[in-house]
Amino acid sequence: MTGSAAEVKAVFKKKFKEEPHLYYSPGRINLIGEHVDYNDGFVMPGAIDKGIFFAIALNNSEEINCYSIEFDESISLPLSEVKKMEGWKNYVLGIVNEFQKLKLPVKGFNCAFGGNIPIGGGISSSAALEGGISFSLNELCNFKMSRKELALLGQRAEHNFPGVMCGIMDQYANMMGKENSVLLLDCKNVTHEDIPLHIEGYEIILINTKVHHSLAVSEYNLRRKECEKGLEILKKGLNIQSFRDIKDPVELFPFKNEMGDEVFNRCLFVVEEILRTQKAAVFLKENDITGFGKLMFQTHEGLKDLYEVSCKELDFLVNAAKENKDVIGARLMGGGFGGCTINVVKHEGVESFLVKILSAYKKEFNVHAENYNVKVVEGTHAI
Ligand code: GLA
């Protein structure tokens, strides 16, 4: 995406000839806890300084006019005709649709947006778009919904318009993120604890494979179904409500035949990952970054072999990271099938790590991978 706050404001003023309100809506990282948000697990996301700037104002009409700087495309549509459309438009209109379903009177608005978040990079540009629209409309139309309600509204929008049956992690991190803290998010109760990030001497580096798998959405929804199927089988045999009630992965083995290998592997990963994330939270609170990093590598192994959401480019980057003594932990981040790896790297080793890994990647795949050195910031806010 392209655009700073000032650029987005200038584009808006040129197009709509008035002063806008300005908002920033962040993308997210997730340190650990992958594919468990829709399985009642724990995850550890944070909002980041890669995101989207919005310039927006009510327009005293019944029209939505919204312009994406990146795509150089617009929506111009009466509020009464909100419907599913292609691509980015679905995220904007999905939010308006959810407000309308709550009988909240969305007013006509003009908007231009753009930013510095890579689209399809697994950093949740979609939640950033949803969050910016919902947060700004909530303020401008005076709906008085809480941040948590807006996160849940964003999740429903994503289910109902683009059709990704996502968990709550991305929208929650986008709304509730706190500077220099990650959220230990309990996805069953939708509550969180802020864990301050004391990682002095280390940096969080994302490396973008630039791979965007066309099957990512259908495979994502399929994983969710496979987990539901496995849980039904487990509930019949064990006294549990959800995967998090299983305290030892060995409890799964008696159900392997009934589940079949694929569903069994998905469930094994989920149970392990929920336990791993809780262990990781203890390490982080104790400033044991080395212990934390080892768990990140384990998560990657599980995502690759059991959950099967990795790809050769992600595996290449994680293997290369593992060989570097300055890398404490690395794994694929987000839904998988492409997007970014997240790496925790010793400050003094960052430069040589990047030189080596980016040139090795170029040599192997003939693609220039991108790197982002991210900071953890506040959730969506007015600027
Ligand atoms: C996507 C979804 C999230 C989460 C991750 C995987 O980012 O939107 O809800 O499931 O994948 O952890």
C-alpha cells in the first residue's frame, strides 16, 4: 500500500474539497498461537506500525464514496444498496452492512485511504481496513459501540461479506492493541491480558515471501471444518467442551482411527499449540526470550507437518533463520500458504541476517523478499 497520513489527507481534500477527520488503523503481528483463535485457544498478537490511514467525513447525503489510493478504485453507492462486491470493497461494505443489521443509522460518508501495509502479507490488512471504517463511523455517527463490540462486528463482517470464517484475533488486536505490549488473548472468553514486551536487545523482523496462495481462503475454511469434526468426536469420548480442556496431547490418540489421519493431525496441532502458547506467555513474563523462541520454531513445525498450512517459500525462510545464531525464533505468521515469517533477532545480528537471507531467497526463488522491522503500537485511533 502507498500513503502517509499527509498524503491520504491531501488526496481526500483534492477529491472531496473539504477537511477530513484522520484515523490510523494498524495491521498485526502474532508472536505465537496460530490457528487456535477459532478453536477457543490463546493467541499473542500486537498492533503494529504497518497499517492504513483514513481520511473521512460525513457528507450529508445517503451516499458512500470511498476511494482506495492503492488500487485507484472507488465505491460510489447509496446506503440502501449496500451489497457484496469484489476485493477491498467487501471489507468496507461488510462493515456498513453489519451496522445496518444492528439498525444503527449509518450516514453517507466520503473516505480516502492508503497506508504502508502489504496486502496479502498475512499482516491482516483486511482487519485494518475493517477496523478503520468501523471505528471512524462509530465515532462520526455517534453509535457508542465499545472497541470489543467493534472487533466482534468486524469479525462478522469478514464472515458475511468476504466469506473468510476467521477467528477474533486480527480484529481484536486491531482495536485493543497497546504500545510495546502484546495481548494474551483468551479467544473463548474474548478477554485479554497485556504482556509488556521486554525484548530490549532484540528486534521483530517480518520477511514477506511475496507468495499469495489463491487457495488460502478455501483451505482456511476447510481447516476450521476439520477441527469442528475432530472436536465432535472428542466430545463424545472425553468430558470436554473445547480443545483447551485437553491438558495432554496423549488424550487424543484413542480417537485417531475414528478421526482419520488428517483430522487427527489438525487436532493434535491445535491442542499442542494452545498448551504451547500458555507456556510461551510464562516465558515472556520471565523475560526468557530464548525459551520463547524455541517454542516459535516448534509452532512452525506443527503448522508445516500437522496443520499443513506452510509452503516451500515459508519453510525455506524458517530453515535459513534457524541456521543463524542471532535468530532466537522464527515461524510462519498468520493464516499461512504464503505471506510473512516472523523472526526474533538479536539487534547486532539483524543486518547480516537480512543480507544473507534475502540473497539466499532471491537465489532460490528469483524473488526479492521484503523485510519489515516492526514496532508494536496502539490499536485503531484518531490522529
Ligand atoms: C487469519 C485469521 C485469524 C487467525 C489466523 C491464524 O489471520 O483472520 O483469525 O485464525 O489466520 O492464526
